[in-house]
Amino acid sequence: MLTDTYRHKGLRKRLIDHLRNDVGITDENVLEAMNKVPRHYFLDSSFDEIAYEDRAIQILCSQTISQPSTVAFQTQLLKLQPRMKVLEIGTGSGYQTAVLNALDAKIYTIERQKDLYNKANTIFQELKIHPQTFYGDGYAGLPGIAPFDRILVTCGAPVLPKNLLLQLKIGGILVIPVGEKVQKMLRLTRNSEQDFSQEEFGNFTFVPMLENKTK
């Protein structure tokens, strides 16, 4: 059974203060959402002592749960409004999904690792949250459900996936880290059918986004 103690809540509040005061996260809705989501639920109990440190932590399938500052930064870049239709590429532990849920997004999330997919769904059931989850290739997106208001990629893409760009609504935003060993965080806005604007937001390191493979 998942438990969220006073100690956990205190550590989470300290993390939120760090994100606001030291990292420079300014979107109070994002900070409030992250304060609602117990990060330790998405980690093995052996990591309980470090669950609220601002660091990435290894999870199943040689993947990682992103450090909270990265989750906050990517989420802030999305400029989310309630009930927006969001596609998340890389469910992972499910933590980022839960943060999006706390922001009242309508979430569609894809994971290529079967063990991660199954575990995340178990946690979602225990939390009584209901994102639409898919086991499959993130590069393909979800063309049958598109277009999306927002698309968030939580793994490093070597090149910009055109499939995902074309699944944005006009005015929609894609946030994605692009590059090989080190990625540039990009925010792309679809201005018209063929026109996209691009902004860069510094260097990050993510696990790689793999095409046409599921495990």
C-alpha cells in the first residue's frame, strides 16, 4: 500500500522551495502539481531516502526517472492549460504523467518497455488516475488520436521526429530534447500547416529514444 507520510510531505515541500528559489521555476501551477505528486511512489522503496533530492534515479529496464528540476522545466515549457490534449512519449516510471494529470491535462502516454508500461499502469490504478496508456513505438506517436495541443518527449531523440510535429494542432507545442550524447531542449510551435518556430533552452542528458523497437 502506498503511504505519503508527514516526512515525505516535508521533503517534498523543501524540494518545491528548491525548484522555485534555486532552479528558477516560475510557473506556480507546475510547482503546485509537483507538490501534490508523491515522487517516492514511483521509485523502489530502497530509494526512499533520496526520492526528494534533485537527481535522476535508475528505475527498471536501465531507464531513469528524470530529476525533478528537469520535470519542472519541461512541464513549464509546455504552457499547459486545463483539459489540453497531451501526448507524452516515454511513460517511464509514470511520475511525469502524474504531474501532467495534476495539471488537469487529458493525457495519452506511450512506453516501449513492457515492464515499465505494466508497472506504471499498476501505480496509476493505485493512485486512481486514468491517463490513456499505450505500449508501442514513441516515434510513431498516435496518428489515429492526433492532433494534440501539446506533445512532450521525455527521452533524447537523435533527430527531430517529423511524425510528432505533424501530430500537433495549429498553435500546438512540442517540447523535446534533441541530440546524441547531449541534447538541446527544444520547444517547437506549429504556426500553420507547414510553418514551425523553434526555441532552444540549454543542454540536457536523457536516455535515448529508440525507434521501431519494443521490449
